[in-house]
Amino acid sequence: MSRREYDESDVRVRPGRGSRPRTKTRPEHADAEEAMVVTVDRGRWGCVLGGDPARRVTAMRARELGRTPIVVGDEVDVVGDLSGRPDTLARIVRRGDRRTLLRRTADDNDATERVVVANADQLLIVTALADPPPRTGLVERTLIAAYAGGLVPILCLTKTDLAPPGPFAELFAELDLTIVTAGRDDALAEVEALLTDKVTVLLGHSGVGKSTLVNRLVPEAERATGAVTEIGRGRHTSTQSVALPLASGGWVIDTPGIRSFGLAHIEPDDVVLAFSDLAEAIDDCPRGCGHMGPPADPECALDELTGPAADRVGAARRLLAAMREG
């Protein structure tokens, strides 16, 4: 018997590990249900299916989303166990397009943006008239963030039993801003009418009465409240943002108290574009115009406006000045 001769056809080369390319076909998740994110806590997102507070599930972020940021107010698609029973976990597989976005930075020198909430219709700027004393700077800066993010701002004055609201409200008369009061003895009918069928985020310093207001609007919320310190600063009682349903329809989002509101991500054009009667005029401004007028911007087209629009220019420049002052 002759000895067999081997050739390359007798050799079986085994593929190395990882040589088989991964498929790029991903599941479509056609059966996913729409949900709104209402809480965020250490890698777990509380979601309500179809906007119904009674259909709440806990979800994780699917691997294919990577590090896609998901915040309170985001509209997402979820799959998996949607029963909402204890110890069950759904998966967020898609994040929808954001209609509005409230953002801030730690300070004006920090370019890192922090998303506060997404898809809110309104920003309720909660300010105490005393204890702690009101700060126009924070109100002006939050107004800028609201205009730039597409939210409708509302100024809500609390602790009206300690100081009259008139003098502070008069400071913002030129901005055509909706102003309401929500003191301890004030009826909330006007506030509730503004919030009905809207998604509204509450923002303000610690100690101004945000959580107290939320507890009056949503009695079952039972948000923790605290007293103001001896030096006039509020204590942090809310540590995470949470969306709560209103009995009349709509949602309120309570947020932790803030000490500063950076605007490093905002450009002057973002502020002026919020004023519809000024938006077209800035098309004639030179490149790099800061819209502050002379001497800083001697060729600013806003200086050529007359009538009511000229008054709006003054209001816009006041906000721009607040943004520059930091």
C-alpha cells in the first residue's frame, strides 16, 4: 500500500476567535411602547407608559444606546417586561427627538452642558420675596436659558406674607413676562390654570418654596421641605428631579435647588431670537455682533428699530448684560 500524499485540501484551518464579523442588523423593536421618563436614579429610569401615571415601569438603558443621555421628560420607547411588578425591568431602546431642552453649565467658564429636563413646555421660575431675599441675576439667567431652550417662562413669587410682590415684579415689566404669586395664603387657581395640560419644570434656589408649592399642587407627592439657614440660604431637600402628575392634567417637574446657573453654551443670537420682533433685524448685523449697541457694537442693526420694538431691544440687552456679568 502506497503512502498517501497530503496537499492543502487536507488541511482544515479553524477560524480564529472573533474573525466572524458581527451582523449590523439590529432589531427594529416594532412592538416597543412609548413612555415618558419621570425619574432617574443610578442607572434606572422610571417611566410611565403612554403618559398614564398608573402604568409605571422601571427600565434600564439598552446596550445599543451606549451612553446616550436620558433625562426626566424624555420620550422613549421601551420593551421587555412592562407589567410594572416589583423586581421587573424593562429596556429603553430608543430616545425620541427632543422638542425643548433646558440646559445649564456649572459656571460661565465651563463648557460642559448639563441637561436639566427635556420636552418641558414651561419653566416656572420660583422666587421668594424674602428669606432668602430675591436675586434678579438668577431670574434673568434662567429667563435666558428658557428662551434659548424653547420654553415659555413664568415667574412665580412665593412668601408674599413676608414682602409685597409689586416692587420685584415691576423690575420685569418690560419683558412681557407672566407673573403669578403662590404665597402660603394665596389661592393657586391662577397657577393651576397655567399648568393644566402642560409639562412644567420648577426651578429656583434652595429654600424658595418649590417643594412646598409642589405639595400644594400634588398633595400625594409628599416632597420634603426644610427651613432657611441663619445666613439666608435654603437647605437642599430635593436631591433628584422628579415628574409628578397633576389632577387637572399635565405634569410638574420638581428639581433640586440651584446655587448658580451657568450660560457658557448660550450665544447672544440665541437670546435675541427669542424676541420675534427682533429676530429678523439681526440678519443685518455684522458678523460677531454682540447686539449690545455702541460702543461695544456700533453697527448693531437693533439700534435702527423704533416704537415698541425699541423697548424690546432694551429688554433683550438687559438679558445680554446679565449673561456677560456671570
